[in-house]
Amino acid sequence: MDCRYCFYLPKSQYFSQSSVHRMNESVLQELIRQMMAQTVNAVSFGWQGGEPTLMGREFFEKAVALQQRFGNNQQIGNGLQTNGLLIDDQWAHFLAEYQFLIGLSLDGPRQVHDYYRTTIGGKGTWQRVVDSAKRLLDAGCSVNALTVVNNYSVQFAEEIFEFHRELGLNFMQFIPCIETDPQQPEKVMEFSVTATDYGRFLCQLFDCWIGSFVNGVPTTSIRLFDAVFFSYVDMAPPMCSLLPECGNYVVVEHNGDVYSCDFFVEDRWRLGNILEDTIIDLLNSPLQQKFGKLKAQLPEQCCCCPWLKYCRGGCTKHRLGDQHSHRANYLCQAYKMFFEHSDKKFKQLAAEWHKKRQLEKKAIRRKIYQQIKSGDLKVSRNDPCPCGSGIKFKKCCEPFFNERNDNKIDAQ
Ligand code: SF4
Ligand code: SF4
């Protein structure tokens, strides 16, 4: 493929030693060995390219075999981001069998998708991608539609949302297209989206999302909205751009070079190489910490912004020109429009969520109380609370239990 807005092809300049860039077996093995050696319960890999399926299925068969070999009963997650062109039945069955979460690049209906996503010969790719989507869904894969919002597709929020849903792609992720002109880094390329257009797009998309709720429950997942909701219920959002700092993942290139972020594969953010260093040391390295803290150095206008708690100044990449310059985010206006539009509804959803959680917690406490009273459950004050909160029993559910008053649990 030769998408006009691709930001990754120019990165090949950093790997000029060879014209073909493929991860060899020793790098793959070392990568997986180090990842599986971590003392954590869950390890996740995100396979991206270029186009990762160009490595062939055998590469991924090796990868899952190595994960089993070096694993220590951890939960293993694999995500694969693909343009879909090479996905045949064998691929679909393999990906389903190993429960890969697929990110499929699809920009919406035919005329929207084919506007920029063409082959090198200029032919549209929509039909082939749609066929792949059906193949993956039929095989039982979990598929996320990854949609780039550019200066053209930004006009079609509702059409894109409806199109994905009709195809059965109920998990969606939207990526604003903002690429700078290599000659003038403070200017964006013509296919980039403007902040006000993107703000309007997000508001329209939000209304579509809310419109798809059934009995107060969403029937569609939109990654940005799901993540913002986490902040509204005081939990850390699972999306780096909404966190106060960056730096909790790294990119490993085909030759083992490690970089701070896939948007920053450039010499100044090269952390090291996994054949000489360990990923864990590179994640904790001063350079990666410096990268992470760049995001927290906010421009003045963010510090007094009512949306800071949710927005966190956006992605560092979108501070155009120089990320050290404390410039406002290129998309600032879009975020302001979106939060002004959605705040009331998010607050209402958060209040409903808290109410539901309270009721669930009450039911769990009642059950625990009855089990303790009947002698079926023994728990000491310093044990982790049996409700699963991770907090000590004496600081969690125990204060709610009162031997002298069985009804007290209901009253809490
Ligand atoms: S620069 Fe952007 S994409 Fe990269 S880690 Fe930071 S917020 Fe995430
Ligand atoms: S909306 Fe704009 S000013 Fe407010 S926190 Fe986000 S980027 Fe900063």
C-alpha cells in the first residue's frame, strides 16, 4: 500500500544499512525472552510495521511458540495492526486461535477509504480490506477498526460510524492525521485535519456513540470515549495521551533498537538495543524518563484550563515544531469543543456508574458477611479483603461489619 498520509515510511532513513527491514530470529527470541522474564501477571505485545503480515505467518507461529517457551504462567496478550491486504483464511484462523486482537486499518465507506488508502499503482484498497474484515469476524477474531481522520474523512463522522457498525466492527479507534511538512516543521501537510474540523468530528461521533446506547449501556466501543470515561470515574485512563506523563511503553525496531514511542523513532530518542541492553533498564533509563516528563511540561494555557484533568495537554507529538517549546497542542481547540460538548453527559454516566458500583459492592459485602458469620470464610484483619479490592480487610469491608447489628451492612 501507499497511503498518502503514511508517517512511517520516511523512518527507513534511520536504518540505511539495509534496504529491506525484517526482524530476524535472534532479535525476536531475545525480545520475547526479556518480555516474559518480567515478574508481572500479564505481558502484552503490539505487532506493528510497516505491515507486520509481510513477515509471513511462520514468524508469528514462532513468536507464540517462544512466548509459551519463555512464559511463566503469565497472561499473554497479542495485538496485530494490519492493513488487511494479506489476510486469507489461514491467517484469520491462526489469529483467532491465538486470540490476537486485530487493529484493522479501515477509513470507512469506499469513497472515504479510497481517497488516500491506495496501492502503489493508485488503485483503491477498500474492497480487499472489507473482505478481510468479514473473514476475520467470521473466524471469531476480535477486530478494532482503526480509522485515520484526515482533511477529507473528517466530514463523515456519522457515515463512518454507521458503516463500521453495519460491518460488525463495534470497536473503533480514531486517529487524527497531523503530519508536518519536512521543510517547514511548524506547518502541517495538506491532508492533515484542522483542530476545529476535528473538534466538530468528535462532537458528532460522540452523539452517534450516545445514540447507540441501549438501556444506558454502550453497544459500541470508541477508544477515546472509553478512556475519557475512566478519568470521569477517577481511574487512570488506558490511553497514553490522557495520562500526565508518557514513557510506559517502548518500541522495538526490527534490528533490536529501542525507541521511546512509535511517533518518536528518531536518533535523539533511541534508548539502546535489546541485544546489548535489557528492555527493563531502557524503560527505566534517564532518557526514557526525560521523554516521559516532556508531556508534563505543559504550556501556561493548559495549567489553568478546566479540561486539564481529562485532556492532560494531549499527545506530545501534536505540540508542533519543537516538543520542548511549551507550545499549546495543535488540537487544543478540538479538545475544548469536545469536552464542552460531552462534559454533562460524561458526568451523568459517571454518576450512574458510581451508583451501580455501590449496589454491587453492597451485595458482595452482604455475601462475605454471611460467609464469615456461618464460618464458611475465615479472614484475619490484615488479610487482603475477600471483596477483591486489594486493600487490607480491616481497611476495606471489615468496618462495615457489626456483630451487634446484622442490618448494618444493608445500611452502608
Ligand atoms: S508521545 Fe503521544 S503517543 Fe507517544 S507515548 Fe506520549 S502521548 Fe503516547
Ligand atoms: S484543552 Fe487545550 S488548554 Fe486545555 S488541557 Fe487540553 S490542550 Fe491544554
